[in-house]
Amino acid sequence: LEQVSRAESLLAAGQPAAAFDATRETWLVREALDEPLRARLAAARARAQDASGRPEDALASLRAALGGLQSAEPRRALHLLAGELLEARGRYEQAA
């Protein structure tokens, strides 16, 4: 939980590279997290990657996290984020 909160704070402070670094260790053991926390981790990681100019990595992180989520709300949140990232890049057909 601490690394996820730290990554979110770093993103809010405009430090995407540091935010991504804060997710590295937890990302490796994400399956051990409960689903809402796993979704927050994936969202922070994806936002950090996108803000660092790596939108394809961001989408890959979201896809990887979605594969292990069963609950509707965390899945919905990550699908919405993927749509936002795609729309921001003008990839409207993929976002739909």
C-alpha cells in the first residue's frame, strides 16, 4: 500500500519517472494484492508510463493487470483509464 500511495503522490507532484520507480517492486508481486489495490497500482504505473512518453507500455501494464482481475469495479476503472489514454493520443476507434 505504501508504494502505491507514494506513486500516486509522485504523479500528483509531476514526477512520473519517480512514480514508475515506486511501482517496480510491488508490480512484481501484484497478484498478492487485493483487487482494488492492484487496480490502483496498475493505474499509477500506467499513468506514469504514459506521462513519460511510453503509451504502449502504459496500455500493456493495464492489459496485464486486467488479466488477473475478477471484480467489476476494478476492471471498469482500468478500462476507463485505457480509454482515456487512447483518446488523449487521438486513437478514438481503439478507445471505443
